[in-house]
Amino acid sequence: MPSNAMTSNRKTAFNIALLVLRIGIGISFVFVYGYEKILGGPETWTDLGSNMAVLGITFWPVVWGFMAAFAEFVGGILLMLGFVFRPALVILSGTMIVAAIGHTFGDIGGGPWHATEMLTVFIALLITGPGAYSLDTLFFGSSDPYA
């Protein structure tokens, strides 16, 4: 066995670990963050979108707020399924960057730590890909070395 090749058991463990991570983080984003925001309606979206002011963007707060809620809710679903995985992670990462900046310099309460932790997870997942147990792999094949 070549020293740089993963064994079949290690490949399976790697892919199961990615699946568990995707489902756990995805559930959190769907049910803890996105669900409440997406159902909150225009008042919630306006409040959420007003945090873009920290970046100098003061127009369309309801649109930005809806987009953030949508990103967390639908992005969480896509994360769990491993479907259009990398584009979903790019959008979720952007949402976490705005959240971290808003926590640091804006009116969002609390520290930026959760947003920066999730950004770190999303960047790591961008690098690894969704793994073998994902809809991307099922529908599009795998470009991941350990899938």
C-alpha cells in the first residue's frame, strides 16, 4: 500500500465525518438561525438588513435582510444535502463575514466569535468538498480525492 494513499476504512471514516459535520451545522443554520429569520417577514428582514450600514450600505435593508435569512435557511439545507455545495458555502461565508463585522463594529449584540467560527468551518469545507455521501457526488461525480 502506498504511504500517501488512504485505506478504504479511512476514506469511509473521512466521508462519514464530513456527512456528520454537514448535517450538524446545517441543522443549526436551518432551525436555530434561518427558520426564525425567514418567517420573521419584512420587519425582521429590515432589522437584519440594516446591519449592512456597517459596510456603508444603507439602501434596501429589507432585501439584504431577506438575503441573509435566505442564505442561512436554504444554505443550511444545501449544506446538509451536499448539493451545490461550494456555491452555498461561498454565500454562507459572505453572510458570516458581514455578521462578524456587524458584531465587531455595528449594532449586532454579542461578539463576533460564533460568526468567525462558522466562517472557519465553511472555509475548511470549501477546501475538502462535500464528501462521497452528498448529492453533488451522486449527481455530478466527485472531484474530491477522498470521495
